[in-house]
Amino acid sequence: MELGFIKVAAGTPKVTVADCEANGREILEIIREMEKEHTKVMVFPELCITGYTCHDLFWQRTLLDSAWTTLLFLAEETKDTDGLIFLGLPVRKSGKLYNAAAVLNRGRILGIVPKTNLPNYNEFYELRHFTPAEEGALDYIEANGEEIPFGTDLIFACENMPEFTVAAEICEDLWVPMPPSISHALAGAHIIVNLSASDEMVGKDAYRRTIVNGQSARLVCGYIYATAGEGESSQDLVFGGQNLIAENGTILAEGKRFKNNVIYGEIDVQRLADDRRRLSTYQPAEEDSHIRIPFEVKMEKTSLTRRFSPSPFVPENKEERARCCESILSIQAMGLKKRMEHVHSEKAMVGLSGGLDSTLALLVIGRTFDLMGIPRSNIHCVTMPCFGTTDRTYTNACELSSRMGASLSEINIKEAVSQHFRDIGHDPSVHDVTYENSQARERTQVLMDMANQEGAILVGTGDLSELALGWATYNGDHMSMYGVNASVPKTLVRHLVQYYAETAEDKGLSAVLFDILDTPVSPELLPPKDGEIAQKTEDLVGPYELHDFYIYYMLRAGFEPKKIYDIACKTFDGVYEKETILKWLKIFYRRFFAQQFKRSCVPDGPKVGSVALSPRGDLRMPSDASAAVWLRQLEEL
């Protein structure tokens, strides 16, 4: 909870139809199981205290009395339970009977939420037994000397954690055109629970999964769905117990059908609150539209079971990853196509180093020219060997341009850079930032001037990870006329090149692409050692898989540093030591804040995913902002 994660659970008890005492004991046993996991929201199915399939027994006073007595029993037995418990039962009110959810917390009945939308399309005919709730109406029921709120518009709000807010709807409420959960979410509920008894039919499991997941995405909420299972009468229907936990369009946990079970998950209410604030189209309702009922839970660190992808920019499913790569390549190509058409250019220039970024840029240019019907011979690649160039990268650059059908020029810039050193009085034996950046700026000057000579557009090669870290020479490789890789992180660059290699018809092209993929990432600005690359980027700024992880959870999720550190330690356990993760996280924040001035004037380039650093759209950040607050949090770990 300290980092915003709320442990939640959906449990399906094996009910004994119409035996409330037996069901109460079964429910209590599951509650005890949930308590061991420090669960803060416990959700049970619709009418679980009686069983959903009681039919006309719901007219029997004996059953209704027993159900209420069982609720009081469960309240008494859970006086020390630290969390919210949602239970389904029939409730009498003002001469009518309601299908309702009772909410318990530390022995108290906090509120009762009646079902709004009652189905009338199968043999259960809920309208035969129950009265639909009147939306927005609030009344009270007396129990144990307390007045218990009774109504649909109740939000249960944690007093010691403002984002921990929960509201309930019941089964069919979700399936209607305007579910109550819409108004609940707009009124501030970050978690919606659904007490359900949904019978099984062929294909219904997929539809149920889709509607629950879709509602969590639409409302930017956590959604806990608990449904009836084995034990209900099978007179005409079967219930499968397909419990679901979703968060903003992602299924966190799903129960196995036809097996009563308890599923657990951790819903990040802080992230949900942050996402809602960022969405200008998410318009909250008036503050007084719902009744907020306070409760308290013990603040403690949540033990995480949910998994965080170590490569959040890269889909893990191979088929989905292929679709993603194809889509990104098309977005990049269409962006460049528009720019070339706008400036009336049919030629493109790119500096080819034999590394991943310039390789991806050339692949995108090739696709663009195919779309425009321009011969690839109009693509002009330039390789500019200097002090750090190795035979491997030079050979790959030459082979790649040939395989792509592009023209290639080789311009050795050693003498030009050496002359520059003499002009500014720099000792070439001093391999400092001046030594390195002079080469990068010379290369950009050559490319810009050659592009002017030919009437070509100079395509930039820098990627999102380099922009985030400021790993680019200002007015060197930092500059171009259009940057096709500007919003593609380094981990994704690798997969895009690999996708191209795996799908290319030219096996020779595939071979050179695979060799480029095997080459260490390097700017090659320092002299080689024994013919091998001496300067490896990840030795200097840190592993890109860590930095891309940090970028995603800082910019896309808005996580604070200690939260990123915590989930990184869990995600990369056994891969990196905690000290290593913390070291590179500190470096990431220092560089990210210090290098904003480079991002404030980057060239145009297409956005391909949910994170981009363009100062014209996605990141409006002052170039002289201090990182002190963020770094102080890391120093306190």
C-alpha cells in the first residue's frame, strides 16, 4: 500500500443452495485464507450467502432471516479483519426485496448496495423476486444499533490513503449500456467490484473477459469480478467461477473455469489516479454526486505477485511483437514520406555507421522510397571512418547499403578532425569530450552539406533512449532534418531490426542485419583496442534495458523513484544486484534532468508509441529544472 499497490482478491465459495449457515462458514474460511495474503479488498459472488439459484425460496422468510443472521455472524467474526469485504445476499427494505452487496470492515456493516439492473431473459427471472434499485436514492437500514447507508451511489473511501476508493455494482449492472460503474468512477472510485452469478455458455468466457477488461480501460480503474461457481444448482445452468481482476485494460489475474478458486492481484491506485489527471477527456463528476463512506486499513508494504515486463516497450508475445514491429515501421515510413513530399525531395541522406540506429533508419528510408515509388538508388549512404571505426562496423555499413540498393560514399574524416584539433589547439592524445564531440560534429557537417549539394533530406538516426539520457552530441548527431527513430527506445530498435532480418527475402541482407545485432552498441569515438570496439555505451551510461524500464515507468506511469526502484528490483532479480539497479537509476535521473536542453530543440520525428520526448507535444519540461527532489528520495533508500 505504501507505493499505491492494493492487494485484492476475488473468491468463489462452494455454496450449499439455501443453507446460509454452511455458506457463512465456507465464506469465513476463504476470508481467513485471504487474510494471510494481507488482502485489503475481498469480493465474493452475487447472493453467495444464500446461493444464487434459490428461485422461489427467496420468498421464504426463513431463508431471508437466515441470510441476515449469517451476515451479522460474518461481521462479528471479522472484527479484526483489516480490509473491505463484499458479500452478496437478499436484503429486505421498505416491503421490497433487493439483490444486494453488503460491505464489511472491521466488524461493521459500512453500507449496502442494491442491484440496479435485473435480468428477465432466462428462467431465473430476477424481476420475479427482486426489486430494481432506484439510482441515486439513499436510505438507511438499522442493524446492531447503527444506521447503515442503503443505496447505489456509495463510495468507500480509505481515510489514510486518499486514492484507495471502492464502489460496487452487481452482475447485470455491467452488461447494460450505462453501467453504474461509469458514475462511480467519475465520482472518484478507483476500484470497482462486481458481485456476479454469470452462467456458462460456449464463448461466454471470452466475452466476459473482454467486457471486464474493456470497462477497466474505459474507466481507468481497477475492476474485481467475482462470480458464482460449483455448488449452485445445475437444474438448468452451470456456473463456472471465472473470477477476473483487471487494471486499466490489463488482466492481472483470472481464475480457472469450472474450479472454485481465489485469485489475487495488486491494483495500483496511485497510477490510476495519475492517469486520470493526465487525461483531459476524463471529466470527474460533482463531489456531492455520491456518498463517501470512510474506512481505515493498516498501512503496510504490499507483497507484489503481479509481473512487470522487463521490456515494457516490447510486446512479449511473438505474434503481437511482429504486428507491433510492422506497425511501427509503417508509421516511421509514412512520417518520412509526408516530410519528403512536403519539401519536394526525392532523395535522402543518412550517415551509416554499421550500428543499430543508423541501420533502422536506412530500413525505414528503404520502405519509404518503396511507398513513394522512388528508386532506392536515390538513397545516399555516407560512411565516415575516423579514429574509433572498426573493420566490423565499416564492413557491415558497406554491405548493408549494397543489399538495400542504396548508393554509398566513404569520406574519411580523420584529417579534417585533426586539422580542427590544430585550429582550436586541442591535444589529440587527450581523449576527452572535445576529442569525441569533434568527430560527431564533423560527421553532421559533412552530412548536412552533402544533403544540400544533392537536394536531399538528411534523416536522423538517434533514438528515444539516447534522447532521454542526453547521449548525443549537441549540434552533432543530435541534429538532422527529420528523425525517424526519435520515439523508438533502444530495446525496441533491436527488435525492429531483428523483425526485418527475420522477414527479409534477401538472405544476404538478413545475415548482415544479424551481425549488426550481435555488435556491441558504441559511438566508436575512441581508438579500437586490438581491432575491437574499445568504447561500449552500456559500460558508460548503463544497460539500456534498465534505462528503458526507467523511462517507461517514469514518463508513462508517472512512478516516483522509490517505486521504480522497488519494481525494478523485483523484475530484474537475479539479473542485476540491487546496488547496480540503484546506481544506474541515480545516473538516469541526473542525466534526464541535466540534458533537457538537447530535447528542447530536437528535429521533427514521428511518435510511434505511448512515450515520446518531443518538446512540441509529449514533454514540456524546463531545461533548467532541478533533479534534487527525485535524487533525494533515492538517497534515502
